[in-house]
Amino acid sequence: MKAYKFAIVSVVLAVAVFAVQPPFAAAQQEQAASGVLRGAFPATLVKPLDSKKLKDGDQVVLQTSAPIRSNGMLLPSGSKIYGHITQAQARSKGDSQSSLAMVFDKIEVNKGRELPMKGVLQAVAPALPANAPDTSGMMGSGQMMPGHGDSSTMPNAGGVAGPNSGIHSIDAGSGPHPVLNNESQGVLGFKNMEMDKDHVLTCSGKELKLDGGTQMMVRAEIQMPVQ
């Protein structure tokens, strides 16, 4: 009798375990199907920024200036990137400099659909002149590589770069203009402006201004949806 009861209990437990396994297996498959893309891509500032007029939380909008490709995914040039200001300070009495910092939160993949991202400035350079030749070949396309593990840690973009780090230049009749590429780091082409290891821009002027069209190299982690 005891053996008979034990057999019944064993069958019930086996059925219970079998019933629990599919959702668990599905969760594992879902986790494996999602992923993080890491890399850098070129973009331009849509609207000008002025540290004197900005405050923490104000929106920043960029648009990609070259396609982003990875594992069959293609984001066309002109895709919108949305971020926000994390620091904005104009030089006042007793201050030695103005500062500006921002991060990027999401990227548009098509109209009405966006993907979350964590992005920082890797490099910044002045806007290219309207009569500048096509520079897409110099910039290269954004290269995003699949990553694994915790996406809470941003990739290290390296230290503060010198004035000629990863720089290509064009001459549009008004002198040479730097063109950012994936290897560019720091501040290129702006006088009296620097970027520190925390991606904060600083300058000695009364305020720090970036015109619309300013070139930016964004280093980011993009959270991909479950396939």
C-alpha cells in the first residue's frame, strides 16, 4: 500500500515539474533572443545648444549622418536620436569655465518605433559647411556589434584625445574642417573647448554653445527587442 501511494505521489510530482518547465524554458529562450548592440556612429545636432539657456533634463535631438548596420538590422541615415541634458552651466563670477553634458536615451528605428539605448559623446566637431563635399565615405557607417552580459556599464571611450585623434579633414573653401569617424575622440576643431573622461564639455567662454549641425560621434549600447 505504501509503495502504491509513493508511486502516485511520484507521478503527481513529475507532472508538476513537467508543467513548470515550458515557461522556464521559454524565459531562457527569450533571454537568449534579446541582446545589446555596442558601438559608435556619427550624428549631427538638430537644434543648437547653449549652456546659458539649458537646464538638466532638457531634450537633445540628433540625427544619424550615416547608416547603422548590424546583424541584418539597418537604420538609415537621418534616424532620430533622443537624449537629455545632464549638466549645463554658464560661467559666472568666480567660475573659470562653462560646461555642458548630455546622454542619449533612445533611437528611432522607424516612425512610431524606438529602441532604448544608453549613449554618450565620444567626440564632437563643428558643423560642416553647406558647400562641403560628400563625407559619408570618411565617416564610415555606424558599426554596432552584439554584446553580452549586463548592459548597465557603458563601454569605455578612452581618455581625453589630442587635437588630431581620429581626424580627417576637408577643405570647403574656408579652411580645413575636421570630419569625425568611429575612431575620433574628444573635441576636434573647437578652440578653448575640452571633453573630460566623464564626457563633460567645458570651455573658457561665458557660455558653451553648439550650433545646429554640430558633428557628434555617439558611443552607445542599443537594447534589441526579443526576436
